Amino acid sequence: MGLREPIKFKKSARSRPPRVTPNLKPVNTTTESLPHSATAERRGWRVSTSSVQVFGQHVDLWALLLGTVDFFLLCAAVHLAGLVQHAGDLESLRQSVGAPWTESLVFAGVMLSALVAMGLYNRRLDARTASVIARMVVGLVAGGLAFAILLYFTTLQLTPSILGLSAVVALPLLAVSRILFVQVFGRERFARRVLVYGAGQKAADLLNVRVRQDLRGFQIIGYVPTEGCTPKVPAEWRVNPGEALRDFVLDEDVDEIVVAMEDRRRGLPLQQLLDCRLAGVPITDAVGFMERESGKVELSMLYPSWLIYSEGINSRGLARLLTRLLDLLAASLLLAVTAPIMALTALVIWLDSGFRGSVLYRQVRVGLEGEPFTLYKFRSMREDAEKDGAKWAQENDPRVTRIGRFIRATRIDELPQLFNVLGGSMSFVGPRPERPEFVAQLSEKIPYYRERHCVKPGITGWAQLCYPYGASEQDALEKLQYDLYYVKNKSVMFDLVILLQTAEVVLWRKGSR
């Protein structure tokens, strides 16, 4: 459904046509005038929520259901592989590996984690068949290697032949399952019908954000103009339910009301909204709504009390201890695995520079609570890259060396920051640290920029997953919105999800320069 075409309203025996303000064009009430997807949705079944909370994090319901189906298929793949290898002889299978229930569950868990890391459950996944199959293959190979390591260090019993055959069997199962799932459970069935209370600039910003981000978790059915506010929303989107807001909401199957008023102290219909809430319709603030749907905080809608009442900001105690333990474990494991790569990279950089110049690049960055620290990276630019002062890195930057282009594209240049993590100046996950010169410059021009320093900076982060490499003030503003979302929703579980999905960024070379 194109966003510029407003949702039309149905006309039923118990409903009334939506009231419109006198100077606005009335909304057509026939179901036949609906766009195709919306018409099918109104005639068929649909789900009234697009996300659920798991360990405090909003998870896309469509992806959660698909992941659950994939988990059981991965379990089945192990048993099918055993049957294939033993030609359907159950007795021979039991004598060989027993009943591999534990092995199949662990296999499914490891493989599903690898598929998550490949971005197969992301809302903005490239839906082309070739892209999906490629990610599945890479995910199954990576998951198979991880499971093989587990077999070596644990008491799990599964022969290498059955492990390999399980991955082969899983690929067509997952591919066919996804095709059928998309056909039966299309994402449009999970789109909530949303009524926006307000039609001013804040409401218009919400409309524009939806255009820009192509969000598919909701459908806006209309905007309710409020007294004392100049409408900024196109006339065809505005509706006027009058005093019977509850009846209008129930008649039009509204799943959620988003309050996007310019000034809540003037004209907020508390009793009408309370009646809707008691009728089971959630009421959401515009900032919280966009935060949940887009995974970022819209600075144009933000107000100071959002920071004051946010629970996740600068958490202490057990949460901070668990984060530190995760940092130490992840950094130590990755350092052990990548030590040969780091040694080879150092040698190649030294050879490429003619046996002169430094291998490591040391630079002062701003860390937790604004404190400066020294960040380490493999040198990917010429020694005199900043002889004229600090500059943003640009696309096809001429200062980047031959080997530097490769290590930046593969993120190998970031590996020395593992020592920053072990030393405690950085976390594995967090906002990327910026240079003091840029922080001072951006803090003067972008509101709430310094608030990103209330958590440790990280090697990877939510902004790095959601937005390409930033090389301008506008990019910094966009990435700040994702950083603030991370700051507000920071948790160990969220960090684990980001770590998994970072593999997609590295393998598909997203956002590097």
C-alpha cells in the first residue's frame, strides 16, 4: 500500500462513516476502494500486534513465529539425516547414536543463532530469493562449524557425517518453509491499525518518518486534528470522531492510539482516551511509538523528561557486572581466534609501507562520561593523513592505503580495540567513540549529543547495524538517534543480539569506508 493513499474505512451494519471536519474532504466508506493489501486484510484474519517483548526487548512477532518454525525444522533435520544415513532403519540408528533429542535441540539452537547473525529475521532483509538462500548457506556452514567445536569440547554424540547431512537436509526445509510462511502469514496480516491523535508538526513528522523508513508494522488510518493547532497533515488523512472517540475506535478496528499533540496541556481528551484504554485499546506516546517501530529515537519529537524517566540509562549493579563479564569473555575468545589474522595484518601493513611507519594507529577518543582515552586500530591510511587537521573519512578516500581498503572493508582494522575492551576503556557493544574535536563540534549543533557518553563506547553498536558509515554532521545526527535508542534499552540480551548481527555487517561489508 502506498503511504500517500490513506486507508479507507469500511461500512458495516453497526458502524458509522467517519466524521470529518467541514473544510476537509470526506473519506470514502466502501471497502472496494481500499488498496489491495488492506482490502484483503479487512476481509480476512489479521493480528492486532506486530511485536512482543522478550527479556525487555521488542521482537518482531512475524520474525518470532518464523524463527520458532525454523527451530523445529532444524530439530527435525537431525532426525531425518540419521534416518537417511541408516536407510530408514530405526534400530540401526538407535544403536549408532541413540535418540539424539539433546543433540537436535542444541543443533537447532546453534544453527538458529547463526541464521540470526546472517540477518534472516531482520525487518529490512533483502527479500530476493538468491540473497536469502546465500545467507542460509553461510549461516548453516558457520553454525555447523560452531556445533563441531561443541562436539569436541562436550559429551554430545553426533557423527560428523550426520552433522553435515543435517545441514544439507535443513537447507531445503528452511527454504520451502519460508516461502510457504510468507504466502500464508504475510507481514501485512501483522500490521496494526493506528489512529494518531494530533495533526500538527509532530504528527506530520511521524508520517514522514514512516515514508522514509518503510515501516511495515503498522498502518495509519487517520489523524485527529486538535483545537488550537494548525494542521500539518494532508487533508485526506484527517478525521474527526467528535465526542464518541471510543465508538469510532471500535467501529474502525483501531488497534492502537498514538498521541502526537504539540501541547498536551491544551485539549487532551483524558476521559475519551481513558474510555478507549478501558476498552482494551493501547494508548502510546509518539516518541515511544516511533522508538518501538523504528529502533531509534526521533530527535524532532524528543523532550527532556524522556531521558529523566528512562530506566535503562546508566544502569548499575548486576547489569553492569554482567556486561563486563560478557566483554571479557567475548574479547578473550575473539582475541584467541584472531591472533594469527592480527599478526599477518601487522606484517602486511609493515611491508606495504616499505618497512617504515607504525603498524598501529593511536588516537584520542571520548569515552564514558566524556573522559578521553587512547583507541587502537591497525593503520589503514597514510602517515600524513591528517597533517592539515582532523577530517571525516570519505567514500573512496584517497588517504587510504592499498591494504587499508581491505582491512577497513572487512573490519580487521578494528581488532586492536579488543585490548581497549580488556583494559576497560571500551565495551564490546556501545556507541562508536568519536574524537574530541568532533564531539565539541557536534554537541553545539545536535541536541542530546553528549548523552550518548553515559555508556561505554563499543567496537560495534546498534547504530552500526542500522545505519551506514557516518561522515558528516547529518550522518552523526541520524546515528545519534540509534545510539540514544541503545542507551535507553541497553541490556545484556540486547548486547548479545547486536553481537550476533554484527556478523552480517562484516560478511556483507555494510557501511565500511
